Amino acid sequence: MSSTPTRRDFLRQSVLTGIAISPSLAGLACVQATQGSDSDATIRPEGSGGSYGELVSAGPELALPPDFKYVMFGAEHTPMSDGTPTPGAHDGMAAFPMPNGTIRLVRNHELRPQVIDGVITSTAFGDPAHAYDRKGPGGTSTIELRLRRDGSPEILRSWMSLNGTMVNCAGGPTPWGSWLSCEETTLGRRQGFDQDHGYVFEVPASSNGLVEAVPLKAMGRFVHEALAIDPRTGNVFLTEDSPRSGFYRFTPNRPGRLREGGKLQMLAVADRPQFDTSKGQQPGAAMRVTWIDIPDVDPALGTAETVFQQGFGKGAASFARLEGAWWGDDSVYFHATSGGDKNLGQVWRYRPRSGADGDLLLVFESTNPEVLNAPDNICVGPRGGIVLCEDAAGTCHLRGLSARGEIFTFARNTMNNREFAGATFSPDGRVLFVNIQGMGRLDDDPTLRSVSFAIWGPWERGGL
């Protein structure tokens, strides 16, 4: 970029990338707080309210509401335009509008290294000369497409855009038109790799090939999952996928210039040191927070919990496996996948406050796996609701949370028992893109391969 983005630039780009639409989930928190978490008044797996109706078979892979259609594309092993076989383990993803009217999807691949008899056998996809680590099998691919009048996508081309990283789970879009891909591992040179891992990497959506893989070390070396950016300040909020997880804030030295460093901090609940959010929480009750500095953000001998322990030791709060994150309603909404009294998942909201450290609120906690089970990735819908991707044992669903406070089922995976991931709407809101992760390995069974979907239909009938 030629100059530092202004606040107006942030707001304009946030609208274009779909992360500044402002639903409010306060209704859901109030319903749970006043009626009890087992109430089914507005919490229904299928049916009325925000739902689009009972699910029907839309094809061999997905069950969807009536009149919705889908196509499958970007399957694992399929040759891309650059000649590289499509990597597997599709995970986090975002959609970006391009100046020529096309859309680009930047998609993570959560591939883990292969080790046989103590020898690392995995290699980077694509040109090894561009790889961050030639033994790193993960990274991102980019797909360019155009939407037809009926909403169906026309795939134009695809290519590897980041290679040599590992376990690229989620991440998040930036207001300036790039994808931040997060590594969910802290493996490194001590384990025989060429580079240390556990970092965030930036992939501009405008890139037409492999980008220079530069780890954003100031954003911490830990088991990264997802992130969301406050478009007003450029602050980055990050989640961590460990049994005990921290929620982090990265304040850049210059908004939009993440390579120039900044400060990493971990959330703490005011006057409640080392607060455990995983059990006994009341939806709708706001808690004032403070932020604790992390002194060593890039520990050379780092383990999965090295950064977490620094913040927790000073009183920061712990969560149960933080995963998806999304900015909206002047807040960050994020998931604790195994949080709650029944370990089925929680939806949290952090809201920054002007001149203060902000507050934390439990929006929703699942008590019934038929309603919500192990929420992972999250995204916003064009009408103010949000999409929750399940990563559960057994059948996985896409759930919806409407802005009116209703939870419902939108899709069911009938292809396999693998998770949904990477849900993201097209910039005009006509199409929902989403992945089924598959097994993330070479396999002759096509039903176990990673695939991407485009879903379109009468969105105006419901809460997404």
C-alpha cells in the first residue's frame, strides 16, 4: 500500500468485504437470560421464525431449505489453473470483490505435517521456491469466479497463494482487502522443520500468484484460530484453539500496516483474576474487562501454551477452545467450541468502549446438541443474522442466529461426518460459500475429500 489507510478507508472496505454489517444478537442473550437456557420459545433447530423451513435433500451432499440450490467446486486433488493439485482440509475462507466485477475467495488448508518413522515427509504445495517452509504442507488457495444472473457461480481460475505454512485453520478478512491466515500449531525447528510456526500470514486478495510468506511475529506465536478487525481502529482480535484459550488484542503501530508491529494483550475480567468462562455463566450479563500485556510474544522455545501462560499468570481469563470470530454491531462475536455447562459451545461478544477497556457478554450457550453443537467458524448474513459452522462428532449442520434472536438449522452435511468451515457470503449477499473439510489426506473415496460449495436461493424469506 502506498499510504496508511484512513478511518474512512477502513469503513468503506469493511462494507465491501461484508464484515461491517451490523446485526444485533442482544435479543438472543435477553431471551436466554430471562427464560432460561433450555427455553424453546425462540431456540428451535428447525421450523418457524428465522428458519427457512424444514430441510429437504438438495443433492447428494447437502440438505437445504426448499428452493435453495447449490453447486460443488474446488474439490481436493482437482488441478488448479497453475497446475497444482488442490490441497485438502479446506477451512477458513473469505470473499472479496474485485474491480473487474469478479469475486475472489481466499481459502485456508488446514493440512498437518506427515511424519513417518520420525522423518518429516510432507512437502509444500506449489513452487517450493516461494514456500515459507519446504516441509510445510498448508497454506491458502485463491479462486476467482463470477456470479451469473441466477446466482450460480462461474469458476474462472484458481491458484496457490500461500505455501509452506502448516495447519492453516481459520483467520479473517481485513478491511483493506486481504486475508489473514492463521497457523494452529507451534511446531518448528526443534521438531525438525526448516522454520518456526505458530504465526499469522497476510495474503492480499489481489495477488495473482504465491505471495511472499512473511510471519507477522508481533501478533504472537501460539495456537492461532481466527481473528476479527475493528474497522474504526485497526485493532485485531484473535482467538486461540486450545483446551484453555486466551482472547487477544493486537494494537498495530500503524493501522493497516501489520508488518510494522504493535502490542499484543490478553483479555482479563476486571477484579476476577484468572476467571474461568467455561462453566456457570449467565447469558446477558456484561462483565467489564481489562487487557494484560504479553511480554514475550514470540518465544523461541514456545509450546502451545507459552503465550497463554504469560497472560494467565498475570490474571487473564481462560476460555474453552476459542475458534470462529467475526466483527459486527461494533463488537467481536466469537465461539468457545466446547464451552458451557454441557460442553456444547458458547457464543461470546466483546464490545470495545470509548475511553475504556470494554465489556464481555455471553450471548448464547447451547444446552441441546440438536440446537447447536460445537460451533466453529462464523460469518455474517446480508439481513443481519449470522451463520455458525458446526465441528461436531457425527452429523454437522450450518445453524443460523437471526438478528431477532432466533436460532435455527439452515443446512445439513449428508456427504460425510466432517465439519462445515469457512462460511462467507458474496459481497452482494446473493451466495453463501462454505467448505466441508473432508479428511485432509489422499483418499480414493470422493465422499471424504474436501470440497467447497456455493449456495443460493430466497434469502429474503428468513433471518440470514
